[in-house]
Amino acid sequence: MRPLLGEGLSHIIVAAYSDYISSEARITVPPFAAASRENLAEPG
């Protein structure tokens, strides 16, 4: 998505599954889904 900022996109909303799953959840998720959201510093 980063290459598109300023080239047609002005804003991006970022969310990650790990933002919403509780550590008390009794389900197993794959590592890519449990990974923390990447911090983005670019405007938009």
C-alpha cells in the first residue's frame, strides 16, 4: 500500500487481527495472524 500513498490514495486504515484477539482466547491462530501490527510513520 505504501507505494500508492500520494499516487491515488490519500489515506489508509491499518488494522491487525492481533489488535482484537485477547490473550485469553482459547483458539490457536497462525503466527502471521498473531503478529503485532507494523508501526507506520508515514502521513496518511
